[in-house]
Amino acid sequence: MSVDHDRVDHDGVREQTACRFPPGFVWGAATAAFQVEGATTADGRTDSVWDAFARQPGAVVGGDTGEPAADHYRRFADDVDLMRQLGLGAYRFSLAWPRIRPDGGAPNPAGLAFYDQLVDSLLEAGIQPWATLYHWDLPQTLELDGGWANRATAFKFAEYAETVVSRLGDRVATWSTLNEPWCAAMLGYASGVHAPGRTEPAAAVAAAHHLLLGHGLAMDVIRRHAPETPAGVTLNLYDVEPADPDSPGDVEAARRIDGLQNRLYVDPLLRGAYPEDLVADLAPFGLSDVVRDGDAETIAAPLDWLGVNYYRGYRVSGAPQLGSEPAGAEWVGARDVQFIRDATAPRTESGWEVQPAGLTETLLRLHRDYPRLPLYVTENGAAYPDVVRDDGAIADTDRIAFLSSHLRAANDAIQAGVDLRGYFYWSLLDNFEWAEGYAKRFGLIHVDYRTQRRTPKHSAHWYSQVIAANGWD
Ligand code: IFM
């Protein structure tokens, strides 16, 4: 299929200028184990928090569960072949802790064998395996012991990391410890919209710290077993700005949200300490109580790269106003903060404003603050109501527009001097979108969940052409 790049700009403005990426730029797509694998009881896998959570009535839209997902566990060879046909340079996937150490217990050879095969088939296809150790599927047994609110879970995570890295460390191209600890901690333990569904703010703050501690411990494991392999961590970062920069209330709201979404993770990882303003904000939820001597040094283990997952920015205010909605951070004390929605901005099916400029800003800020740190966009993508035409094609021009505008935004950052080394579209395949179930489709490749038939959407063909040309003219 041939796609006219000049027709893809979502504002109706023609993309007329060339957009070229540096040689060696990594072009990839991402998935996560629970979202694509299915086969939740195969070969010794036991429940994760998401299996247990999804069974609770009302927890997930439509009562959807981790079955069948995209049945990637059984169809991975075909999926790798599709990746090869698209010309992907890298595949970012996560490993399922409850497959590898079911119930958080002893290693499971069958679970490890699956990832052995996946990694080998990627390498045979000339695709770099980018492995993430944790993308939210904590073994349910460990949740029953307190989950991430329990400090011991960080050490269990290091044990699991040891099993994985000692087995695959000779072949994985790049290691990531955690995906989006904000979601695992805050959505899992404070708002309760994600597994394990707890609504205990102090547990969420403890979980955030223990996830970071687990990251630091896992970095040490990676350095011991795969000293030559680049290792990093992936955060969901947001460009946060006050609705009115002259309003002290809005500026304070922006400080607060930037703190909770971004600095709570970036600062301990890269500066070696939690920001003082957040330590004060989170004092009622016991942040200082869970930090022990030596934790800061463990968490600040040097990174080879940082992964940025970017979906949208936030305009925030300290007061409710027309078109605003609660920022959600009331779980951890930011009761009055409101997100100001832009009624005129295009939105994805998730309701998120399309704000590519926020990606440039996010990358520029990181580069200003940490100029020597290589960056990757490890996730960026959009759900749209894809329609399968009578001829079977999925002409997802809205997704192509999203993708092209964000690639251009990433390119703007590179032109401004940011050391951005790669981009991973979220997601390779349609998949289980957590509490939204299968209703939201983010994939470059459409999945018919009944037949498991795969159909590359027009966006997949478009992306494939961009990869082949390292940009567009
Ligand atoms: O599907 C998720 C993914 O698991 C983590 N980052 C955001 C994606 C879209 O919501």
C-alpha cells in the first residue's frame, strides 16, 4: 500500500517539509505481557494482580480479562514475522513475573522457555529484543503479602530479575526495569482503578518508593549478569503547565501535579533524592517513614538511558472552572487541582487531547536537566475507533496523523540538540487496555479477538515506510 505523506497532518495542514532521523535511530513498537499474551493458565503460570482484579465485577469494562488478549504466547512466531515485514528494528515487550516465578516462588522452566524462544526468534529476524522486567503483573500471592506497599516485594523483584537476566542476559539488547511506576503505585493503590484496586494513599506512596527501590536492586542484578547491556527505566511523563501562569493558585497546582507525576520518579532516579517540596506534600502519607538509609543510593544507580512514555500534557488550575475536571490527585492530597480541558483540541478515543508539542517540551526539559542522558520514546500512541472496511482494510488516518505529528515533535527535539535515540509506537497489536478492556484499540495491527486474525492497519504500512526511509521527504 502506498501512503501519501502529504495527506496525513491532523490539522489539515499539509506536511510539506522533510523529517529525517539520525542514522542508527531505533524504530520499534511495544507491548506488555498481560496485555497481549493471553494463555493465563498455560505452562504453570499463576495469577497476577490483574487476573484477580479483572474477575471483580465492574473492575474492567465489559468484564474483560487477560483472556484471550492477542494470544501472543502461542502466536509469537507469526507476530515476529509481521514485525519483520514491517521492518521494525526493535520490539519492546515485558516478561510475566507469574510465568517465570509463579506465585513469586521458584523459577518455572516452561515460563522461561517462552521468553527464550521469543528472544531467539527476534534475533533471527534481525529485531533487537528490548525487555522490560515489570509491566504491572505482580504475582497475586505477593499482593496477599502486602504487594508493593510491602518493602519485601522490592527484594522479591530483585530475585525474579536475577532469574530472568541470568537466563536471557546474553541475548537481550536492552533492559528496562519498570514500566510507569506512577501507574502501578497511584492507580493500583490510591485511586484503585487498576489492580490491585486498593484505595489507600499511604500504601500508594509506599508502593512508589518500593517500586523505585526494586528498580535500583534490579539495576545491580543487570550490571552483574549483563554488564555490557544498556539498562534503564521507563516513566510516563507529562508536560504540565498552569492554566494561567499569572495565577498563584494555578502555578501551585502545576507544581503539585508536576511533582506527583514527574519529579517523584525523575529526581530520586537521577538526582539521588526526593524533591523537598514533595517530601513536605507527602508527609501526611508517610513518604519519609518508608525511606531507609541507603535507599537513595540504590535508587540512583547510574542509568544508561531513560525511557519516556508520552501520551498528552496537562493544563492545570487551582480552582474549578468551565471545562475542568478533578485531576485525580486528590488521593494524595491535591484535592483542589483541576485539569483544564481544551474543548477545541482533537482527542483520541481515550479522551486524551492530542498535544505533540508537549512531547518536544518533555524531551527538552529532560535534556536541559540531564544533558548527558540518552533518551528514548518508549511509548507513544493512540486509541481510535478503527473501522474494518468491507474489503478488510483499516484506514486509520487519525492514527497516522497522531503518529506523524508526534514523530515530528520528537524530531524537533532532536534538531534542538536532544540525544533522542529511538521511538517505540504503542502498541504493536491491539490489546487489553487495562480497566478499559478490549474496547480501546491502540495497535498498528488489528486483532480480531474471535479469530485472532491479524490485519496491519494503514498506520502500520505508513510507519513501515517511515522506518525504511528513516523519516520522510
Ligand atoms: O496500555 C498502556 C500501557 O500499558 C502503558 N502505557 C500507556 C498505555 C496506553 O494507556
